[in-house]
Amino acid sequence: MTTYSLNELNQIAYINHIRKSGEHNSFIYDYNANKKIVLHNESYRIADISQDGKLAITISQGYERKNRKLRVVEIETKEVVFETNKIFAYEACFTPVSNLLACRADVKKGAADWTFVFNMDTEEVIYKFPSAHCLEYGTVNFECNTFVFLGNRKGEVILFDFAKLDATIFKIPAKKMIHRVMQLDSKYLFLIDGDMNAIKVSIEYNAGGILENIIWKTRLDYYSFAYAPRFFINGNKLIFDVIAYNEETDYERQKNTLNPLGVNIEATGYICSLELASGNIKLSKIPKGSMTNTISKHFGDCVIDVSGNVVNMKTNEVVEFEVSNHYKRHTKIFK
């Protein structure tokens, strides 16, 4: 399994690849210098890169608590600027406050995992969310100084304000739990609910904390969209990270006609984007045999899949990036 995350502004990315042995082969790739940067001489996973591209969060892999280390590392020098094993970390990300992280971890031995805001200076939990969902189901917004996350009741979301170090609980009229949420700006949230509805809602609430002003609601009715798909923002669009198939036969064909690199060679797949202003869906047909089932944001209007194949979403053409060769699974860095 491979994951890829790009900090486009600073032209730096991190790649996490799990070998067949189960060990992690994770590294930073600096596109400016065209070089691979390995941060530790052990099996570890990169959890996040800071907004300025200078720091990375890493989590060592292992099941012994004393060896499970959460670190913040200076990328250029590989200097560890923070390290702790007081929590058994699964996920962590940077926030608008330099000494605070959002984490999902076991805080007490033998207890269930928590999702919380963690103070690195004191190594204390300063706010615990009522649910312990994966961090990726919510999002940090650096401009709004917030982290929006899932609640533990139907239609519930929680907005943590880093300026106030406090949270507000909102609800939307929904029959199911919210599966993913993102704060788009100071006025709007984007959500995916348990009925696979994509929803844009205004952050205007009544006395009961109900968000009543739904701007639009769009059904995500694709065979490959199991649970709630991941997504990323590209300009004024939201791009889902799973190749969409609008025919069941194509979805089944995709699963049964993979070449050795895991690319669908027969099925007709689409990159699915959603206009944030209108909620309209656009499907961009991709060349057959050009991409695997999961994509990430690459430079400009391009997306990259887990094997390093790149497609331009505007032209629907396969793009040759010299630097993408460093990412391909069959090259030396993945051996």
C-alpha cells in the first residue's frame, strides 16, 4: 500500500510505502532539489508536513509502547525537535498553533484510543473529542484557525477554535452520522453523510446549534464510492480520490482486469470532481489502463496514482513527469 501527499506551495511531498514484509519505506521527496530524504534509519511512517514545508511528523512502527515514538523532525537537517512515547500514536497532524498537534492515539495503556489536541510543551491533552474517528474524517483550516471533526451523534460536527482553545458543537438535519467534514472558509462547511450525500452548509446556526441553511446536496451514486471517499481541493473544485465507475459492469471489470501494476486495463473510469459553488458533479474520462483506483493531488491540474502514473484532469491525457519516476513502485526506492 502506498500513500502520497504533496505540499505544492513548497514543492515537497511525502510518500509512505509498506513493503510486503510489513515494514514501512517512507521518505520525503524534495522536487526543488530532485532528491529523496529518509528521516530515520528504522521503520516509520510520515504523518504530515508543516505548511511551510520545513517540518515533518513521523510515527515509528511497532507494537511496544516504549518504542512507539511520535516525532517532529526538521526536514533539511533531519534533527528531531520533539519526541515522545507517552502516547501510542496512530495519526497526528500540524495545527495553526506551533506547539499543538491534533492526534489519534492510545493515551492510557489498555484503554481505547482518543482523538484530541496535544500540547507538545507540556505533553498533555488539552481537548478530547467525544469520538475517536480517524483524523482524516475531519480537517484543519489554517486560515480559519480551526479543526472541524465528527461528533458522536447523528448529524453532529465539532468545530475546535485554536484561538479560544474551545469547541462548538453543531448539528445538521440528518438521519445518519456524518462521515467526513471540511471547513471550506469562515462561512461554509462541506460534509458527506451516511447516505452518501455531499452537502454544503452555511455556518449559521439557531439557538439549538442547528445548521439549517443547506446550500446544496448532491448524491454520490458511484459503485466504487464505498463508505465516504477521501477528497482534496483543487481551485474551486473538490476532487474525490477514488476512480468513479457509473456502471456496475465497469466496476466489476475493473476489479477483474488488472495488469501487474494494478491498473485497470478494460474498465471505463472517471475522475470525479464537484463544483463547490453549485454542487454539480463533473466526470472526466481517463485513458484506459492509465491509472489505478486511488489518486492524490499532484502539481497544477494533475493527479497521481499509487504507482506514479500522472493524468492531467483538463486534457485527460497521461503526462510524463521526469520526477514521477522516483515515485513509481517498481523503481529502486521501493525495493
